[in-house]
Amino acid sequence: MITIIFALVGFATTSVITSGGTSGVLANARQSDLVSVLDDLASRQARLQAEYDRLENARQTLLGGDQYQALNEAKRRAAALRVLAGSEPVIGSGITVTISGNLSATTLLDAIQELRDGGATSIQVADRNLAIRIIANSWFADSPNGVTVSGTALQVPIVISAIGDSEVLEPALKIPGGLQDTVGSGGGTVSVVASQDIEISAVVPLPKS
């Protein structure tokens, strides 16, 4: 499956680059950059396939009527939903991204989206004083000295903490036209450090019923 996707995406990318009316990042990208993009797409496809297989196995277990396994699956899903909702702290392996220099809300949003696409399960954005948990309804806006995240102003340098597979998350930020290129073109810098003990302490209070 991955080989087929490589072939199809490679053919499509080649067609786009060689077409006369096409412009953009890929049109001027080096061969090594294109290989990086293809690797990123293949990794995402593999993760989606693994998640599909896991969900299908869970579905078959629930349909099979095994109450013990069904209860364990329900507990696992409840824990995953709490993490997704940002209602509890999380510690795990992942990356820390430090952004210095000019940073726009659009660039930060693109970076968050790249991390989500890379399989990040929990994300936190912080400055020297404040930390904010990123969830589904988080929003971003520009501010005089940095960015505003869900109504809270943060000043650069900004630190993004993301839990997930560092070997997937780090390349996602370095693809052509990604966070590193965008921030670097404005004179800023991006530092990415992988760690086995990424701590996301910011939480989102659950709404009171």
C-alpha cells in the first residue's frame, strides 16, 4: 500500500512540477525536499492504516459480546477522550518546539495543524509565564508582541510541547514551506528537541452541568 501511494504521489507531484501553469513551494523544491514530503505522506498513511486496524479490531470485539474486553475498550476510550478534551495533565514522549522572532497567528496555527496531522495526541503552547492547552476549539489571533491563543496573549519566544512520535512530528515541521521555512524567512529561528518526558501541565476545566 505504501509503495503504491509513493508511486501515485510521486507521479502527481512530478506532473504538478512539470506543468506550465503551476507555482508554489513544490515547483521550486529540491529533490531531497520532495523525498521528505513523500516520506511524510507515507508516514501519515501508515498511521491512519494502523488506527483503522485498531478501531476495526475494537469493533469486532464489541460485536463479539466479550463484556470484559468491551469494558476495557470503554475505559480506554474514556481516557483518550479526557486527553483529547484537555481535562487532565499528560506526560509522554514527543518534542518541544521553541520559536523566536516574528510569529504570526497564521504560522502558529499551521504549525499546530502539522503536529496534529503528524499524530500529536496532546499539544500545549506557552511563553515564559503562561501555558495554554490546545484543544479542538482553540483559536489564534495576532497581538502586538506575539500571538493570542483562545483569548490569552503570549509573547515570543513561544514554546510548543507536543506528545507523539518524535520521528514523525519533527520532520512534519521541516517540510518545504513548513514552520521552519516560514519562520526562518522572517528572520526568526525554530529549535526542535525530542524527549521521552514531555510534560503538558495546562488543562481545560470541564464545563459544569
